[in-house]
Amino acid sequence: MNRAMQFGLAILVCAAKASAADTAGIPDAGRQQELIDLLRQDCGACHGLYLTGGLGPALRPQDLHGKPAESLSEVILRGRPGTPMPGWQAFITAGEAGWMVERLLKGLPDDR
Ligand code: HEC
């Protein structure tokens, strides 16, 4: 089973537990940690563990500076057709994608 599948299963379990939670707003602390882990591990597989780039471009604040948050969220949710960038809308809500973009623009806690 690959990481994406494991993550998908984890989400199903979480979604079942938190079905009444407001998923459109700011994710709760536990979910925030999951999203940070997702950024490091799943996104990091292509964008680099420290998001300094790999198969995909670097995603540090200085790399994303000036790009509209809205369109970055769109890329995360829908992917970029014709490129290896997959869409993540099966795993995260639009609100969560927006929160992830905010985090990327601020920089992850231990970025180098
Ligand atoms: C299978 C590899 C792969 C994975 C996994 C991946 N990406 Fe990407 N991503 C890419 C590639 C390649 C591009 C560049 C697409 C292009 O050529 O426009 C990209 C582009 C992007 C962009 C647009 C960057 C810009 O400067 O316009 C963002 C934002 C992004 N990815 C975020 C993410 C996030 C967040 C995740 C995890 C939820 C993720 N990516 C997972 C390969 C990947």
C-alpha cells in the first residue's frame, strides 16, 4: 500500500469520527498536524522534504511570493493537468487547502 492510499484510509477514519466538525473553517490542532505531515511527506516526495524542490518546484515562502493564494489552492485541489502534480481534493477540503497555502507562504516551522 503506498502513502497516498494509507493517507486516504486515515482520512476515511478521521472523516467518520469528525463528520459533524466544520471542515470548511480553520482545521483543528490535530488536523493541522496531519496537514503539516502531509506537506512534509506526501508533497515532500515531489517538492523535497524541506520543500526546496525536486520533481516539483520549490514551495518555500520566497518561491511562492507574489503568487495569488487562490490559484495556489486551486493547483493543490485540482492538480495541474498534463504535469505530475496530482489533485488532492479527495483528501482535503478547500478550507484545508487554503490553510496549507497560508502555511506555505509563512514557511513551515522548521524550514531551512
Ligand atoms: C507526484 C509529484 C507531486 C506531488 C506528490 C505533489 N506535487 Fe505539487 N507539483 C508537482 C509538479 C511537477 C508541479 C509543477 C507543475 C507545472 O509544471 O506547472 C507542482 C506544482 C505545485 C504547485 C504550484 C507551484 C507554483 O509555483 O505555481 C503547488 C502550490 C503545489 N504543487 C503544491 C503541492 C502540495 C501542497 C502537494 C501535497 C498536497 C503537492 N504539490 C504534491 C508535483 C507534485
